[in-house]
Amino acid sequence: MIRTAPEFDLKSCRVNKIRNRADLVVLDGNPLTVPEDQLANLQVEMTWVDGELRYQRED
């Protein structure tokens, strides 16, 4: 389930402890605001896995 900002409840989230490594994907647009028919056009800018940069898009 994707939570959008109006539904977000900090109390229901587990806080990542300091020094824990996160997985993260950075996109070139906001998937919550892009029109649905344009979602497939979003590009991955970078991907982090276990705190390490695994992919970075080259220009």
C-alpha cells in the first residue's frame, strides 16, 4: 500500500535507527503527482541497496 502525504501517520511508522542502511530509489519525477498514463515514463536516477550506491544514471 502506498501512503500519500495526507494519509501519512508518523506514529504508525518504524523509525530507522541511526547507522542502519536503507534501500532507496530516486526517480526523476514524483510518482504521486505524475498523471497515471505517464508513470511508465519516469526514469530511475539512482538506486541504493543496503546503504551502497548500486546504480546511477549517466547523462
